[in-house]
Amino acid sequence: MNRSFLRAALLAALPGILSWAQLPAAAPSSARQTTAPVRRSGGTVTGAVKDTTGGIIPKALVTLTDQNGTTQTVSTADDGTFRFRGVAPGTYTIAAAFQGLQQTGVLLVSVKPGQIANANITMAVGEQKQQLTVTESANEVSVDPANNATATTLTGEDLSALPDDPDDLQADLQALAGPSAGPGGNQVYIDGFSGGTLPPKETIREIRINSNPFSAEFDRLGYGRIQIFTKPGSDKFHGQANYTISDGVWNSRNPFLTVDPPFRTQRFGGNVSGPISKTASFFFDVDRRNIDDNGIINATTLNTALDPVRTQSFFPTPQRRTTVSPRVDWQLGQNNTLSFRYRYEANNKTPTGVGAFYLPGSGYNSYDTEHSGQVVDTMVLGAHAINETRFMFDREAQSYQSQSNAPQIDVANSFVTGGSTYGSSFDVQNYYELQNYTTITRGAHTTKFGVRIRTSQVNDYSNKNFNGIYAFLGGTGSIVGADGSLIPDQRQTSIQQYQLTQFLLQQGASQEQILANGGGPSRFTITQGNPSMKFYQLDFGPFVQDDWKVKPNLTLSLGLRWESQTNIADTSDWAPRVGFAWSPGSGGNGHGKTVIRGGFGMFYDRFKATNVLNAYRFNGQNQIPYIVTNNPSLLLQYYLAGTAPPTADLTVDPRFNSRYQIDSHLQSPYLMQTVIGVEHQLFKRTTVTVNYMNARGNHELLTRDINAPYPVSLPGNFLPSPFGNIGPIYNYESTGIFRQNQLMVGINAQQGRRLSLFGRYVYGYSNSDTDGLSTVPSNQYNLAQDYGRSALDYRHSLFLGGSVAAKWGLRFSPFIVAHTGIPFNITTGTDLYETGSLSPTARPALVSGQDAAAGPGGLILSTPLGYLNTVPLPGQSIIERNAISGPGYVGINLRVSRTWGFGTTKFAGPSGGARAGGGGHGGFRGGGMDATSEHRYNVTVSVSARNILNHENLNTPNGSVTSPYFLQSTGITGGYGAEATASNQRRIDLQVRFAF
């Protein structure tokens, strides 16, 4: 490869077409070289460079050539605009260059004295090698708001190195984005639209992570934001086909099984793109996945002798996914581009819901179809303004069918059998999103403003739990001894209570004898009422953002966003944003080696439609969940008959007739994020960053029983319920708090085409009194009792990824994720505060050995944590929430690939010969690239291994002291499959791809 080509490649920008959602920078373009004198009496040539979809193209080289061949060259700013000043009158040819793109036609411009000539350039995907090409400015620190060094952009080989399975891809992208700041978690944008299912990797042209974190354009914090942009059509025909297979014979055994279950996942896919006419192009993709996975069962059941035994087995849970996605891009005129994208997905699981404690028969079939259409119109309004209008319609229909409608039997934390609670249900949601954004560049200011409107129409039919659940929770009574005798007055675990019931039935005992010994189910729950529910939800968010380049080495960003939504009382949320980037010691040119960057912003979480659905459904009128505990004789009678008792025969305890409601004063949760950091260019193409981040969350969501009896002292000393004996009233509240501090160190290195490396280490700690809306306080009248470690409080996390080109055309792409254990809660497993909760969150007290000796029999347990009193007495110290950390996680993934090219080469070198040793003949040649080589046809073979070292990554242990699995993990984590069931500790995928 000659030196001139190397220099041209280094001056080219990163491949791929930059996105519609890219925020512009403040500075106008500046000339890199000038071979003609600038004449102040001349005219001005302005314009913008964009792709066929209307996406702006920053850092493109624009050349203005007069009739004598004299040229001027500038690079476009981050909003895609350029400007030539003092141009002599005359006719000029104007052309743009950008790696991977070609100008759609020759453009002439006539310049007159003192006037402005507009020249907008459109570029399309050209027949160029799609690889990661490092520009002269790659990995340089910058004061531009969108060029924060903590951001990661993936194209070319780095993008090819990611997993091909969309579920694995999403997991790795979330790891790459880092630990989320606040309980809102990561947010994914696809082609500028929030939410949605990840598209197949072959359709993605670029991924951006953590870009411009304090932009007012986005409702959620930039740290943890994942932006995905799909490929447009091209002006020449291109395509590829791929096949991926993973088989259980290559994978490692699940440590909770003694045999290897049969496992196979196959993926077939391909796409083709090309021109429709001179002004239109298309891109069409098809993807099919056949997933023959298993539900891994790890439960405690009874054998034929009625002895508790550990049951470790598997059950087939096949899944079939099909995705079809066409796209059309249409150039309506010189200043207007229209894009259409449609996506269809069908996902069938027959069955699912089997695994862990859930035995075969308790599963259900799931059918999911999704239709999504997008329209994007981009208009260049002049030399200084661009307008983008986007509209999306998404319709998702889900249906569920239980394999059995018999009542379910739940032996708490041991096993679940019987029928599934899903019944015959369906959910249809129509989602609409409209965006209109305008970008204006004037002098040192780049201003972007617009509005996003989203609405959801929900049509849900659910008869979930209409069949009922018999629950064995444990209690006080007899247990079966090893010799078959009954030992009275003991504290029973759930499996001991179930064992006693089955043992007495085998002995021919009467129902009265079973009940007298503490046998029979603890409670029965069933839902009755109206299964149909319809409503809609709308949210609205205008914003304005201004990036002001105060000096070449100082940029100030100011933004303001206002948000509102229906279905909650809070209808006005103001979200100010401010950021700065300063390069000290840069000599005023803005190109120093160090940038100090900081920002502050408020970010709101919207109250989800699924929460509204649950509150409307269980409002005490539409559907009523009955929790029956005060008629054990009736429950045992129907339990033995294997049916649910008729509602008319139930004597319902009104204390457990629960309902849900949205608090009349509920506020949208918000996070106040402050960040200060330093970005430094260590070497020519290597940057390091250090950032301190502080987050304060207010109005965090939780669920509180506002009608719980007031606990005077335990056990059993309560004042009457505030609203009378009408059952729990679960109130969706925004009374929680969240505090988080993080120190993040990152590195990003690009050494030509042979090496790219990006990594991040984060040390952090966070406290809260809630982990989200599903959190129910242990004491409904003392939220401070739950303030402690947040579920996000894993102290150390490390991520390292990259791509390395080696000998023989091989490319190695490692991906390493490691973090310390996730906190979990220690609970009594009983409804100590009589809230009626199906998932009690009361915590025991840690007592001394002396207190244990003097304590009531059966209430104090000896555990690896010490002596725990499951009914804490006044003055005893209750264990803090999330006091224990689970096992840490280490995952090392590796992808190895090689590309062979053959056929006629795509490029001609400077002297007309084949470039990069192409030769132009039909023999195979090692390209070393995962995407394509310079040849017309390319075959890529790759091997991907997840958790290649077979490290045992256990899931979070069980924290209920009444569970036989107390402090034990019952499965592995990692989720290397579409259902995230983690069937194998290590999984190997083989893929072959043909591209032309």
C-alpha cells in the first residue's frame, strides 16, 4: 500500500453516515489549506454536506475549484455546514470527500461580488471499503460539546467485533455504556427514536454511546445513552448473506446440571441495497433465528419417599424469531430528503416461563408481533438552518396461552407446579412519536430547538391469576422427622409445610388432623373482575439548546427542556442543562492537549404506561385480587380437589383485599447530575479521561401500603388500619431518595487500522431507600428504616474492548466485563408487618449469642451471618437493606475473524492498477477485515466465544431466611441467549458471511 494512499486514508473521516440525531457544534468550518488568495471584495459560498437520508456529515473535505484548477479546501463543521469567504467572481466546481461516501453528481456554483451563493452537497454510499479509518484528528480532545472524550463511537471493525445475536449485542452495549447513573437505567435510541428492539447488527452503520451527556435534546442523562443508526440505501447494488450456529457440543456444562442439555441456536440472515432511480435507493434486510434452548430447573421437591431433594433438570423452551426490515431513501430535491423505514418482527416462544423454581406444566406459550414504520424528512433551509421532522408508528401485539389452567401451587422458594397464571391474555399497544428539530448556526452560536410528542394507546385483556394460586409459606406446626415421626411445635419452612401435608395425606389423616398439625396451604390468591382495559398516555417535551463558542478554547452550552405527561398529577417539569469545555494552554486555537469539561442537568423519568395499567386494573373495582387466609378448612378442601374454590364460597379476609392507586401528589422522579472531568490526549491517537459524577435523585418511585396497621411493637401489636378493615391500599408514591457518587477513568486508543482499544474503570457507591416502583418498604410508616445500599451499589466495574489485526489476516476482538457483586436483601420471608404483600420485605434483626439463648424458640436462627431474630424485638438492630453483596462477575469474550476477497477489485490505484495489492484476478486473498476487503466479493469466517475462560458467574443468592436456598445461588448469570436463561457458562458461535 503506497504512502499517498495511506495519507489519503488518514485524512478521511470515520466510515458510516453520521446520524439525524447528531448535535451540531458551534464553530463554522475553517480552511485547512489555501492555494488561492482570499479576496475580500469577492463573494461567499456556503452550504451543507449531507447524506441521502438527510443526515449531516461533519469533518467532510469540501473543495472549491476554479476554471484554472486552483483550489480552496475547508472541512465541514459538526453541523455539516461549510463556508468559503472572499471568493473571486466566476464559475466554480465544488466537491466533497468523505470516507465511504461519494458525491451524487457534479455541482457548479456561480459567484458574484458581495453576494452569497448556496451550494448544498448530497453524498451516497460508494463502493469503498468499510473499515475503521483513523483521521488526523481522531482521538484528539476537543471543546465541542458532542466530542466529549468519554463518548464511544463504533463503526467498521469495532462494530463488526460486537456479537451478532441482538440479545447478546444489547447486553454488551449496556456493559460498554457503563453503570447507569440513577435507577432509570440505560436508554436506547434507534435512528433518533426512543425505545424499540435492537435491529440485526448487519443493518447498523454506527453506534454512539455516552455522547453529549448534557444535551437538552434528550430527556435522559447521556451517561448510559446508546444511539444506533441503521444503514441507508446505496447507488450501487450491494448485499450480504450470513449463517450463524451455536451448538451445545461446543459449550460448557451448566454447573447446576449433571448432564448437558441439547442446545442449538441458528441464525439465517441477509440484506441487499441498491438504487431504485437516480434519486432513490433501497435497503432490505431479513433475519431469522431458530433457538432451541432450555429452561434450567433448580428446585427443591419431594421424591417418592416424600423426602425433600434437590431437583436439577431442564425442559425444552424453543423460540422462533423472524425480522423483515425494508428502507427507502428518496431525494425529493436539492434541499429535501425523505426516508421510509418499516420493520416487522415475530417472536414465538412455545413454551416459556419454565426454569429455576418453575417446573414443566407451569409454563405458557407467548406470541409477539411488532409492526414499526418510520418517516424522516430533512430540509436544508439555507446556509445556516436545517430542519428535521420524524414520525414513527409502532404496533406491538402480545398474546399468552397457559399450558394448563389448573390452580398453581407455589411452595415458596422451593418449587412451583400446577397451571400457569397467564390464562388466555393479550396486550396491544399502538405507539406514536413525532419530532421536529431545527438547527441554526450563526457566528459563534449553534442553536437547536424542537419538540418531541409521544403517545401510547393500550388495549389489554388479562385474566391473569383467574385460576388461583395455593401458596405454602411455612409457619409454626409439626415437621416430619427423619424416622417418619412428627415433631410438634416447630418452625416450618415452606417445603416442610408441604411435606407435612403430603405425608399426612399418605397416612390417611383427616383434613382436621392435617390442619391441627399445621398442614395445608397458607393462603389462596385469585383475581376476579373485568379482564379488559383501555387507555392512552401522552407526554410532551419541547427544548432549546445553544452551544456558544466563547473563544476557540472555550465552549459554553446552555439548554432548557420542559416536560409534561398525562395520568399523573405532575404536569410541569423544567429541566435546565448547562455545560462547558475549556482547553487551557491551547494558545487560543482550541487545539490543546487537555480539556476540562463539566456540566449540570436535571433529568426526569416518565411514569410508564405499564404502571398506569396496573393501577387502573387493580383499583378495587375492575379486578379484585382476593388473598384468603382465614378459612384454612375450605382452602384445604379445594386444594385436595385440585380446583379453585368458587368466589361465592370464599370468606374473604377484608384485610387482604388489596388494591392499587396512583398517589394524587405523585411527582415525576428526577435526577440532578453534576460532572467534572479532565480529558487529556496522551499520545497522538490516545486519550485518557477522569470524571467525577454526583447524582441526587428525588421523588423516586416506590409502592407503600397506606392502610397497613401501625406496628406498636412486634410481634403482633398493631393499631387499627387508618382507613378501616378494607385491606391493603398499595399507593404508587414518589417519596424515595437516591444518592450516588462515581469516579470514572477511561482510555481510548486508535493506532491505525491494526489496533483500537477502549476501556473504562468505575468506582462508585450509591444509597437509597427504594430500588424502583416494585420496592415495598419493610415498615410502611418508617421509610428511613430502609435507607441503605442501593441495588446499583456495586463498587468496582471494569470494561475493556477493542480490535487487533494480527498475522495471516486474522483479527482478534476481545471484550472484557468485570464487576463486584450486586447487593441483595435479607428478609424474614414472612409478612411481619401484616401488609398483605405477596413478596414480604421485612428484615430480621442481628442478635448476639446471649440474646439468641434467651430468645423465643424457633424465632432465632443460626446463619452464616450470625444469629437472626425473624421477629425483631424493641431495641434490636434490624439488618440494613441490601446489606449483603452477591458474587462478582467476570466475563471475557473473544471474537476471531478472517476475510478472503476475490473477484475484480473495487478501486483503482493512482496509476490505474489495483490498490492494496489487489491484482484484479480471481484468486482468494486474506483481507484481515471482518467487514470487506477491496475485492468485489468477500467471505468472512468468524468464531465468537462468550465467557471463554468458563468462569463460574453465579446469580444473586436467595435472601429469604425461610428458604432452603438461603444465601445460595440457584443459577448462573450472563444470559447468553435470546431468553437470557444462561444455559451454558461458555458459548461458542460460528459464522460465515458472504458479501458483494
